[in-house]
Amino acid sequence: MQRMEKTVKAGGFATARVATARVATIKDVASLARVSIKTVSRVVNKEANVQDQTRQRVLEAVAELNYQPNTAARGLSGKRSYCLGLLYENARESGYFKDVLNGALRTSAAEGYGLLLRPFTLPSESLAADVRQFVLQTRVDGILLTAPLSDYTDVTAVLDELHIPYVQMTPRNSRPGVPNILCNDAEASCAVTEYVMSLGHQRIGFIKGHPEHRAAVERLAGYRLALQKAQLKYEPSLVRPGYFDFESGKKAARALLRLTSPPTAIIASNDDMAAGVVYEAHELGLAIPGQLSVVGFDDTPTASHIWPPLTTVRQPIDAMAAQAIWLLTKTIRGQQLPEVTQPFECQLVLRASTAARGTYQAVEEN
């Protein structure tokens, strides 16, 4: 921002020179860097065909003048809107979406793009039509599809038809030629199940996630793999459905803890459901972790805010969303993408909700 001076008259008797701030323009940057406005535009938009020395000179001028590109004006001046769309299901768990949003916003801004959010309530008969309307009304340059929207073929068909670049975040089935971001959910679930086994637990309950989410399928597969490696029988009665929300976690825990031979540990496919398990265990008078160990997934704020704090699996959701936006902007600019995208690694976070196996009696129905 540049400083300017103007004369201010006070009651017609005296004058003063007052410094005011003026927002730097693209012309100011071009003048300071000794290049054309078009060259500044290419550098700001991270386009190719600019010499390294010239690019550096422009970036230094941008920093010196604190120049901020006007996204709306850039959109009006050309075919691009310089806005991206983030499509997501109405969040059942706020912690996960908060991390997605943080990563997406940060990278969008760094790449010179605005970010428009569009939630959807699923299932929806008008989903494809609503996506089409959003794209045509907003003129977004690209779309980030989060799960489970990333697996709706009618949604991807609309984007293909409209020639809108998109990136799939944690899809169950990745599409050839479409960038996607994945996490090693199955490996992480297998590892956390093996950790629980190392504490002496053999009857381990498992609460599945939403059936339309890839993560839910992968986490169940990891649990089953750990049982197989330990030569423990898979018991369907120890696996209960869930939908990534608190209430489904409570319901599943109630069913598991009322089995004739209940589990001594329960792994939930996310922290919100694990919180429901903790709540239900407290309601039944069970000590955690003395009588029941509980594990979550995702390491959302919920995991450290409840008592006892949850042992969980930390996913780099923020970094995954940031990488997805980076891939999307490179696709929009026609730049070459990495040939192979490595899955993001998860990390086991140990807290007070797990301990060596205890014993307790099944809880009778009231």
C-alpha cells in the first residue's frame, strides 16, 4: 500500500498535509518491476513463459507494494473467474470439515483464487442439476469434490460435460486421468487394531462409518486384516453400523455393550462416534479405560476435549485439502502433474482412553 498526501482545510483558516493510504494497482507493480501489465498478470496467476529473473523482479515488487490482486476484476477481464468451488455433504462432524476448509482456503489464497462453498444434503434427487446450476451461476474454474460426492457418477458426469477440472478427495473409485487425494486408512486401521490387541484385548468391537464413504470401507478392511493376521475369528456381532455422528456411536455402543459377551475395547471409525461410545459407557457405569478401552479416528478437537481424552488416529486432513487445491490449480493452468500421488500417512495418538484389558459383566436391558 502506498502513501499519498492531500491538503485538508479546517474551517477555512488553516491547512494540514495528511498522509493517506492508497491501494497499489497492477500498474504500480508493472512500473516498479519495469515490465508490462501482462507480465505481472502472468506472474500473479502463476502462468508459464516468464523468465525466472523477470518473475523474481515482479514478485519483489508485489511484496514491496503489498499488492493484492482483485479476484472479481480478474474474472471480468477474461475467461477465468479465479474462483474454485468446494462441494461437500452437510457436515455431520464439524472438526473434519474445519480442517478441510482451512487447508483449502489457505492454498486457494496462495494460488490467487477465491473459494466458494456449496453444501449438499444427501441423498438428493436433484444433486446433478444442483451441481450444474452452481457451476453455471458461479463460473468457477475448478471443483474440489469431497467424499462422498467424489463418488457420485452423475456429479462427475456433469463436470466432464461442462469441461470443468476437478479433484477427488478420498474417492472409493478414482477416475483415470483425474487427480485424487487419498490417505492410508486401511493401514492405519490395521495398526490401531494391532495396538489394541497388544494391550491384551481380543474381543474388540468396531463401529463402521457412513457406507458411502471410502474411509469407512477402508477402516473396516484394516480392522479385519488385523484380526486375520492375529488369527482371531471375525465376529459380525462385534461390528455395528454408524454414520460418523455422535448419536450413531451411542446406538452402536449400546448394542455392543449389551452383548452376552461384550467387547473389552471398541474402535469407532471417527471421533464423534467414539465420543458417543464414551457417553454410553459412562451411562452404564463402566470405567474407561479400566473396564473398556475406546479408540477414535481423525484426531478432531473432540478427541482431546472429552474425558478421558481419546486415543485416536491423526489424519493430515488440512494438508490433504491443501494438496488437492494445489493439484486443481495446476490442472486449470495446464501444468504437468506428478505421475503418482502417494497416500498421506496417518499417525497413532495415544491418550487416556486405552489401557490393558479389564473385565466386566454384560449390562442387562432395563
